Amino acid sequence: MKISTITFILCLICSIANYSQSVPVYKTNEKINIDGDLSDWKTPFLGPFIIHNSGEKASQNTFVSLSWNDENLYIAYRSTDSKIIGKAQKRDSPIFNTDDLVEIFIDSDGDGQNYVEIGVNAFSSNYDMLLKCISPICGGWNTTMSFDIAGLEAVSKITPEGYNTEIKIPFSSLETIKNGNFFKPKIGTKWKGNTFRIDYGNTTEYLALQPYKSLKYGFHQPEEFAVFEFVE
């Protein structure tokens, strides 16, 4: 085989790896305190986030790490932010319209319906929303902010570089979602979802760990969600 052919194949493999749509969720036996302090976080961080609909480089870096144990899903974000926009607000305020924040969407059965959105700003204000349907095929936008995840914990901590965020989501709460088909994961389980950030700094940017191909519905493109794979 010619050297040029070998080089091409290696480049192709690297390209596929770099644009993989699989996001590992690492099992942990460590106790995770939800306090915004990431010094006890053991699993790898992925990123940086990129512009959600173009794949272009963001102005400020965002990294995320996902882990789990038998009871909970844990998410940690490290967000560089030279100009934090927002304030402490009451729970379930629509902070996505006004504040710098990080978000996660979870659709365990991958059908694009009855999926969860959670957002947390730099001041620990948070919301949880149920997206029953967003596609015209199933009736169009049908969402509810009255939905609550029992046992949800979300804390951010402002740092010299920006802010860090930790989230704990009990699996038992997700299992109660009607028609959500949420089941407690095991090693090898695959969910659909994505992680995001809205940065209202000097330039407003909508960022994602995995970018999308189209502009419709903003972040709400469940057919293009990444795969969350629960691993050892």
C-alpha cells in the first residue's frame, strides 16, 4: 500500500473520531458534592464547545464532563467568561432569554418527544422544562415549565476565569415522565441528548458540544442530538 494511501486512511480515521457523535458518560464510585467546586471531579472533560449551527470556534471556552452511578446522572461544566451576564432569579424563570447559562437536553428513547431541558446560570438559578413535542409532525411546540425533577441539584460557582456548574439528576425522577420511556441506565445504555451554553457577553453566542447541520428550532433539533453512552 502506498504511503499516501496509508496517510489518507489515518486522516480519515482521525476525522471520524474528532466528529464522533458519541458522548461517554463515565461510571463513578466517587462521592460528588454539588457545590460548583470541580476539584473533586475525576472524569474527563470534553470540548471546547463550538457555535451550535456552524461548528465555528467560540469566543470563550466551555468544557463538560458527564458521569453516573446507580442513582444519579452528574454533569459538570467549566465555562470561561470575561463578562458574566445575569443575576440570581427565582426557580423556573426563563433565564435562557437573559442570562449566561449552561444547558443539557436529555431524550432517553430518542424519539424526539417528552425530552428534558435543564438550564443553570452563573448564580445557580435554574429551570427544568419538559418538551412534549416541537415538531409539526406531532403537533408543534408543546412545552411545560411546571414540570419539576424531584431531587434536582444545580450549583454554579464564579471563578477568576468565569464560572463552574454542577448538576445532579436523579434517575428516579426521570422515570416518572409520562411517555418518556426513561429507564435506569446500565453499562452500554445509550440515550440521545446534547449539552449547550448561551453566552450573552460582548457577542451573543449559542454553543454546543456537538453542532447541528441546520438552523431550524435553535437548540431543539432532537433528530440531531448526540448519543450519550453509559460506560464503565
